[in-house]
Amino acid sequence: MNTGIPAIVFIAVLGLLGAGLYALLISRHLIKVVVALQILVKGAMLGLVLAGRASGQIETGQALALTVIVADTIVAVVGLALAVQIRRHFNTLDITKLTTLRR
């Protein structure tokens, strides 16, 4: 069985997306949610590079991946800053215990 690089990368994309989605659905801790989102985005970014390679426009895929890295970093920083403020104010990072935010 001769498995090429694109097939291995495709399996990695599916693995990262699956692991990130599973962690996102299971976790109730804010920092773990941010990490799960990071895993999901890394899978999508790898998929963009793979799609660029498959279409013959690898530079476009890499440029999109670089844009995703920048946006992902901003989301992670804002999410972690929000988690720190929630921890200071409510003394917990458990999502289910943050019922006072509904008002």
C-alpha cells in the first residue's frame, strides 16, 4: 500500500478536526475550550494548505493559512483575557457555573 503525502495530511486534518470538536463538546473549562478551538483552527489551516496544493495554487493556500494564524492568535488572546477576567470576578472557570451572566 503506497500512501502519498496528501492522503496522510488529509487524515491529519480529519484527526485534528475530530479531536478539536470532541474536546469542544466535552469540555466545560474556559481555557480548555480555547485550546479546543486552537486545535480546530489548526486542522482547518492544514486543510487550506492541502487544498492549495491539490489545486496547484500552494502560494494561495499558504497565504490563507498565514491569515488564519493571525486571526487565530487574536481570538486566543481575547479568549484567554476573558477567561482571566471571569476567573477574577466569578472565581471559577467552569462554564456551567456562570449562570449570573444570563441576566
